Amino acid sequence: MKIEVKNLDGEPAGELELSDAVFGVEPRADILHRVVSWQLWNRRATARPTRERSDVARTGKKFGRQKGSGGARHGDRAAPIFIGGGKAHGARKRDFQISLNKKVRALGLRMALSSKARDGLVVLDTLDLPEARTRTLSDKLGAAGLKGKVLVIDGDAVNDGFRRAARNLPGINVLPAVGANVYDILKHDTLVLTRDAVAKLEARCNG
């Protein structure tokens, strides 16, 4: 499929042939759901586990008589009520890491790109700015009709001037091609790719 390439001013800058194997796949909700769930589960962090009564290094010897002390009965110093004892009902480590087949992950990325190719994909020639200023970039994005939540993906590394200018713009996020992922692509209204990004993504998905 062919798509028009624009510059940052919104003016035509040629055409680009997109690979149907990457940008022409029929999206499936179940595959996209699996990949997004896998991403979000793997982002979760577990609580630091605490040492409970059986984990602390305290003597297990009964330190007082069962009767006659006038105090409560205790078995050992590892009880939670003593300083240095184990924590009662402490946080435990939970494993949120789930696995997903590489082929399914790659298919999910192709489907996410294809869904944006149908509606919400813009290809830019480059991200070069005459001056790396937020106001300048904001004006150019407005002239190009890029509004709402926009994800911009560049080649090996994001253009430094564009990245600095976009830092203070709400809803504008930038990524290198290696960081492209299903969740970020789907949660933005518009996906903006450079020519370099298209080449990198096609090589990544076909590799």
C-alpha cells in the first residue's frame, strides 16, 4: 500500500510504499488483548518481601519458664511482638512475569501498526526542526493537523532537537523504532512515523 509522505509543515514530500505484511494485516482483538495484557503484567512490580517468624535468625530455645514468671507464655524470640522478631502477615513476593510466544508478540505489533495504517497513521520525511523550541514545534504540529495524543517514532534514535522541543507538549510522546510496542501505539490517537522508522519497523517485523 502507498501512503503520502509529509514534512513537519504538513506539505507533501513524496510517497512511500508500505509493506502489506506489516501494515496490511487484519487486526484481531484477541491477539491485541493478549499482547497488551502481557505488557502490562510485566510492568508490574512486586512488594519487597518481609521476613516472617520462620525467616529471622533468632534462637528457637524457649527463653522462660512456662509458669511462675507472672508474664505471658512465649516459645521463642522470633515472635512478632519482640524487637528483632519476624513480621506478622508481612508482604510476600509475587511473580507477575508471564510469558508470551515471540510469534504472537510480533503478530500483535504488525496488527497494531495495521490498525493505525487504516486510520491514524502519518508518515513524515524527517523530524528536523529549524530551531529546537517547543513553540515552534507546537505551531508546526498544529499546521499539520496533529492533535490529541500523538506517538512519534523515529529511526535508531529520536532526533535530539525534536525530542527536546516535544518534552513540554502534553499528549506528544516520542520513541525510537526499537521501543515501538503495541500498548503505546494503541493508546494514542495518531501514530507518526518517519521514513527511517518505517524501514526499521519493516525490518524488525520481517526479520
